[in-house]
Amino acid sequence: MQELIRLNPSGTFKTGPNLITMGVVDVGKAFNNSKEGPSRARHAFEEGCYLEVISLRLQHAEFWLRMFWVAKNRRGSIFAQNDRRAFGVIIKDAALSGSG
């Protein structure tokens, strides 16, 4: 992959942080969950399971928020594998990281 990135014009590929730095323990499972999330949320909605829809969408938002936080924080901080911060705390930390 690095060779493919190197051979293409600058800006062709965007890279995010290593999933391990986001506290992901099982990268394969995280990837599959990410792929399945939208269809699972759609199915839950169609079945009237609205709390499940909210939960699945919140998980998706938290995943991207963690990625943003790791990419933007200037302290080189990462999430520990057992990180249990509440979503609101991650939002606050991300806002502080993005502001300078």
C-alpha cells in the first residue's frame, strides 16, 4: 500500500491514524463492524427498534470522533485499549484538540 501511495500524486490518498492508536483491539472485527453498521442500522429502523438505531449510529460517530481526536491532538496521545470515556468526554477532548 505504501508503494501505491508513493507512486501517486500528492493528495490522492488520505490516511487516518492506525486503528491500534484508537484503542481498537481486534482490527478485523472493527473493520467488519464498520462495514455492517449502516445496513444493521437500516434494518433496526425498518423493524422499529429505534434505540438500536441510535446506539449503532452513536457507535459509528464515536469511531470517527476517536479517529479525529487521534489525528488532531498535538500531544501524540492515543486511546488505551481499555478506554471507557463517555461519548461527551470524547467530544470535549476532540473540541479541545481541534482548536489548537
